[in-house]
Amino acid sequence: MSDARSATLRDAMGLGLAVGLYGAAFGAAADAAGLAVWQAVVLSALMFTGASQFALVGVLGAGGGGPAAIGSALLLGTRNTLYGVRLLPLLEPRGWWRRLGAAHWVIDETTALAVAAPDRRQARLAFVVGGATLYLTWNATTVAGALGAAALGETARAALDAVVPAAFLALLWPRLQRGYPEAAVQRRVALAGAAVALLLTPVVPPGVQVVAAAVAVALAGRPRPAAVTS
């Protein structure tokens, strides 16, 4: 097995397992919002996008109605459409059933894994392995969380909250180094997204800053027009 393939598998499975553990927090949140275990399981199996799932149970837990909860989940899910546009030419799934299956796994983590891969073949491998690992782990821990993770102490919950940003930072960091191709663009994109998210966090509902940051990232990452020379 080549070093590139081994690294891709390691990153995909590692990120999938690390972030998948956060499904326990969703299961606990769903239980606290009054959802039955089977309802939490169906949400993880069919919706499978953590931000939207947390938004939905958060609104319900706060006393909001179904339309408001669904609207919040849909708003946060719009960013996956942007991811899909980026991943389609990279993954090139053949056949409607493969496209449908791939679309179900288009989320933050699988997009990051695929885009970070060194070539198209490794991108496909990272997407599939990362998506499968995360999907299975997320759904399994959702059950565990719904059945008893609500009893976790504050320290355990804080540890779960730190898993996702830590995993993303570990994946992003190599792309910001000087030796990485187009590192300057990568740094500009990362800083733009972080700045927008930080500025909006105190004044917008949870998750909205993610969508706004995605737009800022798209603008910051645009290729600059070549200078016209005479």
C-alpha cells in the first residue's frame, strides 16, 4: 500500500471516528428535546448533517414549532449544496444511485477530506471511507446518546464539543504551510471564513454564521485576474 493511500485511509477513518463520537451529544440533545429514541435514530440515518440535526432539536427543545425547526435545519443544510457543486467534478459519481448515495454523505467532514486529498483517486477514497466511517459511528453513538448520554458530566460534554474543531484544525493546518500549493490562497480563504464566523456569532442564530462564512470563503478563494501587460 502506498504512503499516500495509507495517509488517506488514516485521515479518513480518524476523522470519521472522532467526529462520529459527537453523535452521542446529538442523541442526548434529542432526548432532552422530548424526542423518542427511534426519532433520533431516524434523523441521524436520513438527515445526517449534524448542524441541521442540532438546529432542529434545539428549536423543538426551546418550545418552537415544527415549521420553525424544519426551516432552521434547511437553512443550515444549504451549505451542503455548495459542497456538492465543488465535489461533483472531483468525485464524478456514475449513475443516479451513486449520485444519490454520494449526495447523502456530502457534509463538512467528507468535503474537507476529499478536497484535502492529493489527487482525484485519493479524493474518492477519502470521501467513501470517511463518509462510511462517520455515518456508522454517528448513528451508533446517536443510539447511545439517546439512551443515556444525557447523564454525561460537564467535563465529558466539553470534551465532545472540542472534538470537531480540533479534528478540522488538524486537517486544515498542513494546507496553510508555505510548502503547500497555493498556500497563500488557502490562508486567505481560512482567515476570511474565520473572521466572518467570529463577527457574526454574537448577533445571529447558531449556524447562520456557517452559511455566511461559506459565501465569504467562495469570494475570498476566487482566482485573481491576471495582470494585463502591454
